[in-house]
Amino acid sequence: MESLNKDIVHHLFSFWSEIGVNGGFTFEEKGYTATLAPSFSWPSKIFFLNSQKIDFSRLFQDMKDGVLPNSLSIMDSPKLANELKRFGFQKTSLVKAMCLEVPKIPFQEVQNDITVVASSKHAQEFAEVASKAFGYNILGGTIEPLLNNNRFRLYLGKQDGLYASCGIVYFDTSGNAGIHMIGVPKAHRGLGLGKTMAQHLISVASNAATKKVYLVASKMGERIYAGMGFEAYGSLLSFKAH
């Protein structure tokens, strides 16, 4: 379980890092990697911590002072979590790292009302839908560079002629895929749009002959994705300097 938890979390960190590389805002410091998107928009994160190299006190102060994003994520590691708490970091969330063995569950591709994000206009619309769905700022300028990277495939879903859901498939260098940013704005929830988007993303990954599909899910989302064949393998923990 620990090995797969590490793979899933590493995949997520690589997803954030490559978004930042495409946008020109990923950088590496001694003991960590960070993405610093414009105006601290998504995905402004700190990750890939190396506890042997990092200066926890300085990191805490830089996060608290706004020099760095005040969001730090680690894989499920009690030792590292306790070390962060010792330096004053406060845990903000815990989400489940989940995996689907693709051959076990055949998914039919959903075509109706799912649009490939392939233009500047679509990128801005994706950013607007995602911002409403997740409640934090996502810029079209962050989304648009991903359209030229074949590791990313972005989609928008429609409901009654309006864009009402979003999602991303990201293919890593190990031949696995992750489904990310599956979101539905509040006005369109309760219609099954998130599940439809997830099924579409899984079908895209499956058709690309991926070995596994990864995701991270909240407690509520865990039940939904478990019903789709995903299994939980540990957690992802997030912290802030408070």
C-alpha cells in the first residue's frame, strides 16, 4: 500500500510541477519544489519535500510571510507530518489517494455534451467553470499553455447548452494516468455531471492504454469513486503555516 500511495502522490506532484513548467512558475529550492502561479492562483503549492535537506523554520516563515504559497502537501507519512507539526505547521486537509486498475472495469466513452478544450476561448471557459466549481482562482493563462502539451487532455461538459463541468487527464512518464480537476459549479450539481465527466476521463485514459488511473478524493468523493472501481491506498496531507 505504501508503494502505491507514493506513486499516486508522486503523480499528483508531477502534475502540478508540469503545469508550472508550462506556465513558467515551477522552481526548485533546497529540499522542496514549488509552483508559484500569478497572484497565488491555482496551482500555487509546495511539494516534493526532502526532510534531510529542508530548513523547516525558514520554510514556515516564508509561507507565513507570503513569500511562498501557504499550501504544502506530503504523502501519507506520520514521521514527516509530526515533524511539520513540531515546527508549527497546521494540517488543513486529508484526501484519499485512489487507484483504478484499468483492465478490471470497461468504461464506455461519453461523447454527448463533452467538448475537448482546444482553443484560447475554451481555456478561459475551463478556467471560469473550474473556479466556480472549486471556489479558488484559476487563470485562463495557466490553462492555455497545457493545450500544446500532449500529456494533458482537458474537457468541458455541457448542461442545457451551458458549460457545467470540467476535467483533466494527465499522463505521466511511467505510463499511468491521473484524472484531475473534476468539478461542477454549485448551480449544476446533483445531476450526475461529475460522474459523467469522470467516466469520460477514465475512458480517455483506457483508450490510451494506460496501466492505472490515479486520483485523490475527499471523504465524500471516496464513496463515489469506490463505486466506480477505485481503491484507496493511503492519503495526501496538506498543511499551512499558521
